[in-house]
Amino acid sequence: MATAPSATPTGSAPPVVESALPPHGEGVAGDRAIQRSLEAAWPADLPASDERELLTAGRALLRADATGIGRTQWPAAFPALRQGLAPAFATARFRIQAAIARRDGGPDKAVVHLVWAGTDRGGTFTDGRITDWHFTRTTRRGTSPWTPQPRI
């Protein structure tokens, strides 16, 4: 005869599950936990040199997109019609909390996953924002072998 699972005793609380992520608004102190969480959830799968190059490019692209600084360096990612858009975030209140670069469906495709915080033009601060930049490997000489893909 099968026995029924035992019920939780009356009045007892369900177990508390703690998040590996810091609470919103933790500030710079929580960034390391976010980085560790990303790395644990998505193990590295690129050569270290590719990962470094992609992270540098991904951070620069995000900064250019959010603050407007450096958009001209990325004409493929920021076509002329986006070059003149007013930046949505102030540079003084923008920071990248964590970033990883990983393969994205094949050896010649990668994605840089960024978690960031910023204060928008209206003065609202939000952390834990997520942006992905996708790249393809190219073979042009004298330039980066990774080309960012335009955002749709």
C-alpha cells in the first residue's frame, strides 16, 4: 500500500530560497556576485583571446549605445540615422555590472551578454539591465576578426 507524502505541519513556513544575485540597488558591491552568477550559468567556450576582444568591443558598443559616446567608431552598428539620436543615459551614472562573451550557434558567431546600470534622462536609476551584442567572425586583414551585427 502506498503512503501519501507527509504534509507540512500546520503553521510552518515554506523553506526560504536565497538568490545568488544581490538585491536591486546594491550598487558596485553587488557587481561581483552578478559576474560570478553569469559565469556559473554559462561556462566559457571561447579562446581567451577571442573572449577578451569580444568583451572589449561589447562594452564599447554598449557605452556608445547608451551614452552616445563613440557611436562613430561603429558605423555598422550605428547607421547614420542612429548617429544623431540623443543619448538615453548620462555617462556619469552608467556602469557595466557584469559581462561575458560566449559562442552563439557556431564557431564564427558570438554574443556578448552585458548586465548594466544607469540613470536615464528622466533621472530614473535602474540596475540589472540586460543587453546582448551579437558578432560574426570575419577574415579581413588589419581589423578585428569580430564584427558586431546591427541591432534590429
